[in-house]
Amino acid sequence: MKEIQQQSGPVTLVISEVVEPSKIPAYEAWAKGINRDASQFEGFMGVEVIRPREHDHPEYVVIVKFRTYSELRNWMMSPTYRHWMNQSYGLISARSEQQLPSGLELWITLPKSRLEGRSPLPSPPYYKKVILGVLAVYPLILLANWLLEPLLTGLPPLLALFISVIFVSGLLTYPVMPWLSKALGFWLYPKSRRR
């Protein structure tokens, strides 16, 4: 199991599990049980199970969210969690886990030291994330207003806003936020430059 690094704010754990095709009903029952017990732990914020599309390669994606890292860790270190993990042997042929950072870090391009498996860097301070978000979003909103306003005139306001949000989100995800976070990496992750 991958060790999960500490950080502040909500923590999302994404688990990909490939299930033995003959064990799908047993896995479904197991998943209901572990998710029910997880919901009893402090800090639990929710779970979503994405079911497979192909029967030949039944890959489930489970997204678990806790309020803080320490509350997620309490769940994962608990005897209840270990009990359910022991019950999963024989049901799952492959499992991988990934902890996703919260907020704007989902868009931030991490410095190479983080990607190469060296010791993890701390999350940038909140104020830096806010500044990065403003630097990325404000120009995109201006651009969306300038480019899309003539095309959206006459549409219901909520639909026009929805189209603008799609435009801004698409450009924010790529290329704006990856480029901006890389360009400002020296400021977001100053310690990584000294390594």
C-alpha cells in the first residue's frame, strides 16, 4: 500500500481495483461493507464507486474522501480497515491507490523532485494557491467575456454562464494552470530548487 503524505484540508483517496470476473457479486457485497464501516469513522465525507464498463476487465474505481489526513490515516490504521482488507484477498487481482491533493493542487504541475519519488514537498501555503488561482482565472474570465459574449447573446443567462464556465475550466486545466504552476514553481515550491 502506498504511504499517504500528510497535508491539511480534505483528502481524497482514489483506489483502482481489478476484480476477478467470477467474484464480482462477492466484491460488490465486500465494497458495501467496507464503505458502510468507513462512514462510521470521524471525518468521513463520502465515497463514490465507479463500476466497470467491461465484464472481461472489471476495474472498479473507489473514491473516498476524509476531512483531514489524520482522520483518513485513523481509518486506514484501524482494525476495522485491516479486517476488510484481509477479506478482499481472492476477490481482487490488482489494486492501486493514489492520494489526490485538494483544491487547486489538482491543476498544479509538481516539480521534478516530487515526481521522481524523492522526499515529498509540503503543499504550497493557502495564500499562494489563492494568488495562483486569481492569476489563472481572472484573465480567462476576461478572455471568455471578450470572445464568447457575441456568441452567447440571446441565450438564457444560466446557459450562457454554463458555456463560459466550460470554456474557462477547459483552458484552466490545460494549458494555463500547468504552464503557470511550472513558471511559478520557484515561488510555489522554493525548497525544491535547492535540491
